Amino acid sequence: MRTRTLLAVAATALAPLAVPAAAPAYSGGAVVFEGDVTLPVFPCPGTGCYATFTASLAAGAAVTSGGGVGVVTGLSAALNYGTTCVAGLGPGGNAGGTATLSGTNVTGSALPMTVSFGWTRVGLVGVFTGGVVGAAVFVPQGGIPQCTGGSMTATVAGAAYVSPLPPYVPAP
């Protein structure tokens, strides 16, 4: 009886080692994009203002560890932002939100893919952080805006690597 109990305990303890767990799902993609964003309140102190972005041009690819492959043809984002404006130095600001890649799935279901992102901009250059790594130019239409309030529209063009989940790295 004691031998059976020890075998049962050993089998229970060693069972996870005998059947390896599936690797976690992974997805990622790369995209180049261009479009206009309107900041309804400019400048906006803090990060309490809201805007949306829809690319007029987006091209890229998305893949998943499950064999999904997609062709990216769209990019949209919803973001909370804050901006500063110093006369003669151009605007700076921060934003955070979610971006969604869309398009056509070739195999599996790589798209749509949604990811959280951060954005830090100084002057005309912004850098993405979080689930998005990349950079973009931010060009206000009509030149550098005045710091007198109102709204501002800018053309944003850039490239990014998107990764909603960290890549799978096997344990040593």
C-alpha cells in the first residue's frame, strides 16, 4: 500500500514535466502609416484631453505563434493626450491609449490586433513606447501653432513594431 501511495505522489509531482505545457500565444507586427490627427484642445495641460487617429495609409504584416498571418491595411487609435506649447520652440506632449491594426488575414486570425501604447513628443518627433516601439514625425498643418488655445490638426507619419504580448522565451 505504501509503495502505491509513493508512486501516486511521484506521478502527480512529475506529471507536469512529462507533458510539456503549450507555449503561450504570441503575436506581433510591423506597420508604416500616415494620417491626420486633430487635437480638439490645444494646448492641453496634463493628459486629460481625448483624440482619435485613423491612418489614411497603413501597410505592414502581422503574425501569431499559432500560424496566423495577416496583411495590415488599416491603423486606428484612441488616445488621451497632454500638450505644452512654448513660443518659438514648438509643441511637446505625451499620450497614451490603444491602437488597432486591421486588414486581411491570409491564414489564421492575426488581425485585428489591439495594443496599448505610450507616446512622447518633443517638437516634431515622437517616440512610441509600451506595446509599440517606433517613431513618427508630427507636422502641424499650417506651421507651428500659436499657443493661444483652440484646436490643432497635424499629419503623423511613422513606422512601428507592435507586440501585444511579450515574446515567448523558454526557461533555461
